[in-house]
Amino acid sequence: MRILFLGDVVGKSGRNCIAQELPQIRRRYSIDCVIANGENATHGFGLSQKHFHQLIQTGIDFITLGNHTWDSPDIINLFHENAPLIRPHNYPEHQPGTGIGVAKGKNGEQILVLQVAGMIAMMPGTKSPFDTLDEELPQNLNKQNFDAIVVDVHAEFTAEKNALGHFVDGRASLLVGTHTHVPTADHRVMPGGTAYITDVGMCGDYHSVIGFDPSISIQRQRAIIPKPRLETASNVATLCGVIVQTDPQSAKAISIQPIRIGGVLSPELPQTP
Ligand SMILES: [Fe+2]
Ligand SMILES: [Fe+2]
């Protein structure tokens, strides 16, 4: 099976690049399931109902969120409708939504998707992602009931993501880092069969500060008062993701390849199957 995971969709330029590129990517690379991080899709802050449906219509099967989960009030309704949408599972209890869901592949494959947030420089009250993953993942990928298991680690801190990658090796098909919006070049299949990347990057305009207008970001970082509200950068976005191929028997990863199309980053086009 071939799974495409797309990094944080940031604002209109991110949504537009997905609408433009995703249909042909699905065909060209025989993608069975598309999972995307949507926490910044609505003007950089959260995900509205309208943009959720727009992303699903463009060919995304399942959406993960992150620290911007609660920025759009629409998210509560989407959780109540059991939309294919999750937020970090290790958030404090008694909050709406869940951090575990099942994405459906185009041939009926069942992909378990689990999201955890890091504990460093993230939301206060977040429980240990190590404990949460230990509780929720099977001990061994071979003995689980899913065609693949995808873990989204939404975290700021590289070493925390690295450690979580080693911690779950052999227990998930893919562990993908999100949140920093900057793609790393350390994608690989680990010895236990888990594909790994510290951060997949974003689907957004890279002539920016992590997807936002640079001049406003500079003003805010220089603490000039009053601080202007951040606005997303609006030039052509780069679509950033990874394509993971899994073994149908073991659910382990066979390969992980980065994909980057459009905008100001150098293109990265995986081999076609
Ligand atoms: Fe985030
Ligand atoms: Fe983000």
C-alpha cells in the first residue's frame, strides 16, 4: 500500500496547491490513502468546517491537527459529526475529539492513525507521548489488525521526535513529525520497519516565516507594540509530503520518499511505481 502524508496545510496558498496538485499526485504515484495535517488551513489558525470539506473534496482522506486544534470553533461540530479528523491524543482528558482514528484506503484498507503532541514548548498539561504511544500501539506490527499504522508526532523539539522514532520502531508503519513547517532530510526506514522523518514540512508559501508574512513576523519578534496579527504568506506554496510504501503482509514500511512540488523550494519527485 502507498500512503501519502502531507505536512501542515497553511492558509489559502496551501489549500490551493493541494487542490491543484493532489489529483495528479494520487494518479501518478498510485496513492491508496492521503493523510494531511490541517491545523493551519484556515488563515493559519485551525480548520473551519468549510475548509475541512474543501480539503476532503480535493482528495485528502484523513486529517490530523495539533496545537492549533481549538483556534476554529467549528472543530467542535466536526468532532461531534465523527469526521475523519483527530487532535493530539495525549491532551488533557475531557476535551472534545479524539487522537485515534481509522483512515480508509481506496481498496478498503484500514489505516490506524494516531497523533501525539510533544511535551517540550507545547501545550501545558500534555501527557507523556511515550506513555500514550506505549498504551495505544501494539507491541509488534505483525500482530495488529490494521493494514498500516501511522503516528503523527506534533512537536517542536527535534530530539524528542528522534527519541519517539526509536521508541516506536517496529510498532508503527510510519512515524512522521509535524509542526515546525520545515522539512528535514533524515527520512529513512528504521531497523524494525518503521518509516521515519523528523518533520515533513508544510504545504505553504516558503518565502515566509513558517508560512506567515515575514514583515509581520519580524515586527512581532522584535516585540514592537502593538503586535500586529500574523497573516499567512500568500505566494505560491510548496506541497511537502512523504510517500510511504508498506508491505501488505507485515504492515512494515518498505520505503519512504519525500515529495516537494511548486513554490520556492527545490522540487523533489519520487520514483513512480
Ligand atoms: Fe503546530
Ligand atoms: Fe502547523
